[in-house]
Amino acid sequence: MNNSLRSTTSCLVVIDWQERLFPAMPQAHRDRALARASDLVWLARSLDMPVIASEQYPKGLGSTLDRLGIDEAVSKTTFSALKEPKFAACLTQNARHQIILTGMEAHICVAQTACDLLRAGHEVWVVADAVLSRRTLDWSLGIERMRNAGAVIVTAEAAMFELLGQAGGPIFKELSRRIR
């Protein structure tokens, strides 16, 4: 693993940030996590990185939250997004080996996706403060499982500044404003 994120080799994966699932997340964490996920989507687009989103059974859990600005998401019923053929095809088409993960829930869909991505040879960065679970224990064990499987656990701020690489310019200024 390279252990250095680069915008030219990275893809942002947004797992199941859905309107009927979000209210079940702990109120103390959900708004901040959504803000970080939104910042990641904004930065990825600003740096011309691919953004791939999934929705777990959207008929029951609803669409991706509007705040993320995701126009299209891959519908799935598998817990691991990688086991959904359309998602796997999107990932292959974008040809990026570094995957940055945000989503819900840490111990289910995010963890299973991360583990499958690692087994498939991808480098995986899990953005801990942009990943949620309904219960703290599930979140903690999900993060621990992904770390033990080989994922790098980072904060949104650390990942975003690493992707940016240097200070200065309009993207840096806007990122600095967003994280205040």
C-alpha cells in the first residue's frame, strides 16, 4: 500500500447515505458526519475525482440525502457494494485503485464493502468521521474490523488536505472555509 492519497488515483465511494436510514443514526454525530461527507463529495468533484454512490434497497430506505448532491446512485440489495455488478462495473470503468469510503453503517455495508475492496487489491481509506452506525459499539468494531483487514483509517480533514497536497489557490481557500 502506498499510504499516500492522490487525487489522480483516488475515487470517492459514498455508501448508503439514505433519507430513511439517516434519522436512525445518533443525533450527536450525524450532522457533523454528513457535513464531512458533503465536503468530501465537493472536494472530489473539485479535483475531478470520480464519485460513486450506492443505495441499499432504496424502495425501503429512500434516496441519497440531497445535501450530498449525488445525481445517480447504484441500487443494491447486497451489503457489500462490490457484490453489486453495476457498482463493480462503475469502479472498473473509473480505473482508480485508491478508494475513499464514507457511509452508513460502519459495521455492515461499509465494512463489507471495504473488506471486499481490499481482497480485490484496492487501497482503502475509511473516513472515520464520515462513517456512521446506529450504536457506538457497532461503529467501533466496524472501524476496528476494517483497520485489521488493512484499511487506512483517517479523518475527513486529513484525507482532504492530503488529496489537495498544498496550500494556496481557490480550492484550498474554499476547503479551509468549509472545515472551520
